[in-house]
Amino acid sequence: MRWIILIVALFIGVPVLELYLLFKLAGATSVWVALAIVIVTGIVGGSFAKQQGAQVLRAVFASISRGELPVDALLDGALVLVGGVMLITPGLITDCVGLLFVLPATRRPLRALLRKKLRSKFSLVTHAERQVQDIDFHVR
């Protein structure tokens, strides 16, 4: 239930905040400057995300060719994908967050945080599965 409230708040709150900031920017400069900023960040951000996505894909293939699991490269790919979607979404907040997801320097700490979260989730699942297997073994 908590996730539903958070998602609804994000889908309503972020666009309202984005519109407020765009109106403030248009009032401080002009409508054309605000519109140009939104269009330019979408185009430049989308092309940068495409370039970073290609780089991540090369890293995935390089890891696979070395016989390694491309965990970091796949996490980078997920972050670049989300960042790219945010960059082509009109708005100033989504552009800033999308840029954080796409830039390699800021993506590394985000990847480490994501890896830590996923590791704790998967270790809990693995531990729970082991307990169920132990119970099944003792019942039979």
C-alpha cells in the first residue's frame, strides 16, 4: 500500500513541480528560452544517453567475452536507460536526475547503492529459500 501512495504522489507531484519550475523559468526569462531549454536538454540528453548506452553495451560484451558476469555493466545499463527516459521527458527536475543517472562519474555511486540494495534483497530471498528447503528435507 505504501508503494502505491508513493507512485501516485510521484505521478502527480513531479509534473506539478515541473510545471511550476517551467513557469517560473519562463517568467524570469521568456517562454521561448524555457521552451528552448526543454527542447535542447531533451535532444542533447537523449544523444548522450544513446552514446553511454552503446558504451555500456560494449562493456557487457567485453565482460561476457572474458567469461565474467556483467553485473556492473548491466546495472549501468539500467541506470542509463532510466536516465535517458528522464532526459527526454520535458522538465528541469527530470533532466537533472536523468543527467545524474547517465554521467559515468555520478553513476558509479548510484550503481554501488543499487548493488547493495539488490544484494540485500537477493540474500534475503536466498536465505528464505534455504530455510524452506531445510524444512522440506526434515519433513520427508
